[in-house]
Amino acid sequence: MSISIGLIELIPTHASLVRSWVRLTTELPVSLTVYVSLGLVDGLTRDETSHVDLVSQRRNESVFKFTSRAINDANAKRLDVLVALSAQNTLVALSFARIKTPFWITVHNLNSWFPPHFIPSFGPKVLIRRLLQRRLLAKAKGLIVGSDNLRTSLLERNLASRYPVLVVPFAPIHQVKPTSSVVASEDRPPTIVYPGVVAYDRKRYEVFLSLAKIFSEMNFVFLGKDYSGALAKKVKEYSLNSTSSNVVFFESYVPPEEFHKWLGRASLLFTDFRDNVRIMGALEQYGRTKDAGISHLMVAHGLPALVSANFKNLDILKGATLYFSTVEEATHHLNSLFYDGQLSLYKDAAMRAAKDFQRQETSVSSREAFLRQLLGK
């Protein structure tokens, strides 16, 4: 029996979400219709869309008109399931559309959709968004999240009785790309990579720079564009006061090939999250109510990570993750990894987790079980 699934996604940087669904349905009796923005089309390869019915936004076509056209097309085709991969910029159109197809919503920011308590200081924009979200949730058959962590958080709030909750990773793992274990040496110093766009409202950067000063024999890479220029100023000040040129940063967009080149050289990943990050009017916690890209990168590249203690990583990555609260703790971990021979232990744990994750993702039986749940069977 063939299953027809429709996906709606208009955020250009979310091409990986489409890839996850393409990977999920590969070699299964599924016909996939994908409604995407022009910007997102550019992020997909011909191979990725060769077996997909791709419906793209027209030039000068508004988000509202395109979303309405997509809904009408899905209704006319009588698709078995329609999934909003994110509803950030399609919220108004989806809320007022007449959706006849069984409809699932992908939730990326848990507290934005399900506030844990009433906050009286809502601004008018947040209040309107909440009302639209409630309207859209009333149409939903179920929810999609990006990790078991978010699914657990939803279950803890007793929302499973109202909505079935399924997990689709933010990005597919086609093949684990291991990097070689690197020890401190004059020939090849370790490279510590802090991935992601520089965002001071979501992350902290002081500890990473402090570690660069302490371990001047290692390379420290801020692997993401610095939109504000604030980090660039601090790095330049550091360079002026240091005899070492061991810090790399980017003031412009980092192309995928450059991004993956540095990850291929990495010995260790690093991230320092702020405690409560305000996103769309709600306070979110990375690893609990919002997923973090570092977990995916650990799996995709078989790399261990040093992360702030307020972050809850995926259980499958527990043996490959070290936590810190202070510069002193982070310093201790780097000494242990690179000078006390502990890196190989964490590297091996990361590779085991990556292979386990890949086996789960590519298992035909688990993907078939997912589709049955999606159809409510």
C-alpha cells in the first residue's frame, strides 16, 4: 500500500528537515510532496529531490498565498498526511486554512507552543502568536519533535493524551564521518571547534576565549558568522595581547564546505549555552525544551563535546559528553583529554553512539513502524 505525505517548509535554512523526511521514506512505498520556498530549493540537490514531487513558491508570491495554494493542492490530492516542518512564518496562513488532510505540526520550541505557566507580561505580538498557535493545535492530529529529549519533556507535561508525539531528527545521518584522534603535539595541535552562528543572546563565549589564552598551543575555532561584530572585537583584542594566533573566527557566512572542513579537523566540539533563552516570547532551555545542533554534529562526525552544565545532551551521547560550569572545570577537562590520554575514550564513545544512531535511523522496520504511527495504525 502506497502512502502519500505532504511537507510544508518555507524557512531557507531548514533544508536539513526536508532531507530527514526524504531519508526516512527512502525505499519505502511512500510518495512525498514537498511545498518549499525558493530559498530552500537552492539548498537541496537534484539527487535529494529526484523522487520527490517538489512544489516551490513562485517569485513575488507571498507566504500567505503560497501556503494557501499548498493546502489546496494537498486537499485536492487527498494526501494521507500533511506535516508542517515548522510553522514560524506560515502560522497565520495555516491557522486560517481549511486543512482536510490529517495534519501534524513540528515543534522546535516547546515552551513557545506549550507555556508551562501564564506570563502576564505578554506583548501584543506574543499574545497574537499564542492565539494562532492554539487555533492551529486544535487542527493537529499529532506533534513531531527533533529528539527523544523533547518528546520526554512533552510526556512529562501529560500532553501525550492529547497528541501522539513522534521523533524525526533535525538532519539525517547519511554516513558517520570520523575524524582522527588528535593529541597535543608540535606537528598537529588539537583543534577545538565552537560551531554555530555567533549569538550572544543564546550562548556565551568568554570561557572559550579564556581557554584559548590558557592553551595557546591548541587551535580554537568559532565556526559561524559573527553578525553583530561583538565577538570579532573581542578576538582582535585578544590577538593584540597574545603572542599566539590560535583563534579562528568568521565575519561572513561560512559555506558548507568550509564548515565541514573545520569539523573534519576537529578534536573536540564546544558549546556554552545561556540558562534561559527567550525565543518567540518564551523562555527555552537547550536540551530540554529546544534541541541543539551540537548533538547532531557529534553524531554526524563521531566527535566528543565539552558543553555547559545547564545543557542536557541526548542519552545516546552521554559517554561522549563532558560538562563544565567554570573556566577551571573546562581547563581540567582539556588537560585530562589531551595530556592524560582520555580523548580516545570519549572519541570511541562518540563513534559507538554515532553508529548506533545510524543503525536506528536506517532500519527499515523502525521506519515502517514510524509510518504506521503517523497514519494512526
